[in-house]
Amino acid sequence: EGERRLQQWIGSIQARSGDLAASEAKVVDLLLTDPLFVGVSTTAQVAAQAGVSPPTVIRAARALGFSGFAELKIEIARARGTARFFAPPEVLSADATSGSVLETSIRAGADALTALGGAIELPALDKAVGLIQRARQVFAFGAGPSSTVAADAVFRLRAVGVMTVGITDHLSAMIAARLLGAEDVVIAVSSTGRTSSTLAVADAASSAGASLIAITNQYDTPLAALADV
């Protein structure tokens, strides 16, 4: 249970770190890779390790939603109940066995899924489910690697009886989006939340009156700002 909560905490930090300055992102990277060091260090020590100035450490903490560096350290202290959370991530050697590779891969996937619990807001999830249940049809779109996530959503929603459409071609998707209406729902997938083609499709669908659900890695992105959920 402790490990699950800690992985959720990691997910919440990652989800709040989408629109940071490059120097602030260095502090967050250090926080995610070595939270124990951050939790026991001074502002100056963290700044030196991350290669930034001490004021940048404070700004990074505030950008994540904390009142300052002191509150961030308190949250880390609360999360220190599980030693594994603060252990260095396992690095596979060149002669690693197939069993080690398999076990490490499964663990990484399980940790990533658990981290979603800290990144997803349950009221937003409930709202998205309600929109999909009431929709005349659902239209899922993603560009590049995100297209595979959209395709998976199409398959899974169809499997449970939801009328779902997936179009991979950008221009065809734009035409389809403009023909949607208030009874339709669009799921727009973009890891960065800034993919221009996905933003164009999402904007067209929203302008046509459709409800827009965004699946993205951070809260503060153009796609998240455009979306209803």
C-alpha cells in the first residue's frame, strides 16, 4: 500500500511538471530520480546538484504547487515509508538474463500504471465516462506515436459497445471533426499536449460543438486548456 501511494505521488509530480522553464525542469528531474537527496538537502545543495541557482529550486517547488521548498521536503518526508522508493532504479547489465529483463519490464509497466493514480483526477475521469456513455459517437485521434493510443481506445470502446471512429489521416480527421455536433465526443491524444495536427483537430471538433476529452502527460498544455475534460 505504501509503494502504491508513493508511485501515485510520482505520477502527480510528473503531471504537474509540464510547463516549466528548462532550469526548473532540471530540479524536477533530480526530484524524480533522487527524492531522498532532495528531501535531506538544503536549497543550495539541491541547486548545486541540479546545476541551477537556489532561487530556481524555490521557483520549481512553487511551480509544482507547493508553497515553497520547505513544503516540498515535508511531502517527501511523508513519502519515506518505503525504502524501495528511494533506492536507485535497477539498471540491467549487458549479460542480464531473460528472466531479469522480463521482471524489470513488468515492474516498470506496473509502476507506470500505478503512477496514473496520482495523475488522474477522479472527478475528471467520472465526467469523461459520463460523456462517453451519453455520446452518439466517439471520435479518437492522435498523431505519431500517440496514434497507437488512440487506436487502442477505439478498439476497447468498440469492444464494450460504444460507437467509436478512428481516423489516422490528419486532413480526413479535420473534415470529420468539422461535421461533429453537440452529441459527439472527441478523445484527443497527445503526449506533449502541443502537437499541432492534434490541436487543429481538437479545435475543429470543439468549434463544431463536440465535447473534447484530452489524454496528455501534463495538466498545463495547450491541449489540456482547450479540452472540456
